[in-house]
Amino acid sequence: MIQVLLFARLRDQLGAPVVNLTLSTPATVQDLRQALQQQFAEHADSLAAGQALVAINQSLINDETAVIHNGDEVALFPPMTGG
């Protein structure tokens, strides 16, 4: 099982601060996105690459083929802007 922490509008849209997913591990970021998009189909666009950033063990990941292992801390959040 992989626990996914959700932040900002993703937390609001999906209605929870944490989502637990059952994925065969090791899984990729792409596998994670697909599972979330299936579970939350009405918010699939918000979970797509470029719309939701992924961090594994507090490191931002830009590679959809990056591997996620059981016990990794996974977080999703929308892109941030500064000003």
C-alpha cells in the first residue's frame, strides 16, 4: 500500500488529506497517477503530469518513470507560483 499526501487544492478537490492506494510495488509515478485518475475520474485533469507535482521522500520528481517503493513518502501538490 502506498500512502499519498495531498496538499492545497488537490486536498480540497479529492476531499481528503491522505489517499491510500494498493499498487504492486515497485510502482512508477505514472502508475500512481493512473491509479489516482481512475479512482478520482472527475479530477483526472488535476492529477495529470504538469498539473500535479510529485515528491517522493521530500524530493521533487520530474520523471514519470521514477520508482516508488513501499514505505516511501509520496506527496502531490499543484504547481506553485511566487510573486
